[in-house]
Amino acid sequence: MNIDNKTLLLLILNVIIILYAFIIVPYTWFLTILFSAILYGALSPLISARRIYFLAAEAPHISLLSV
């Protein structure tokens, strides 16, 4: 398997970022951002499917409030 230098560099960079996220950043902040991102991602298609676009401006606040 041939891996070029750019792919290897990106892989190493990703590992460093993941280690930084798990070691340096407090886990409560990391979990809060992770769960709010997941919930925000789940709310966006729901708002679009139900055509309740007036709630689109409140979606980030809803996702943060629920966490």
C-alpha cells in the first residue's frame, strides 16, 4: 500500500488534533460541543422537512439548551 506524503501528513495532523482534544480540553466542554453538534445536525433536516423555517434561527439555541 503506497501512502503519499500529503496523506501521511494529514493523518498525523488528525491524530495530533484528536489527542489535543482529549487531553488538553476538559471533557465536559468536549462532550457539550459534541452533543450540541449532533443535536443541531438532527434538527436541521427536521426543520426543513416540516417546513418550519421560522425556527431555523432558534435551532442553535435549542440544541445548546437541550444539552
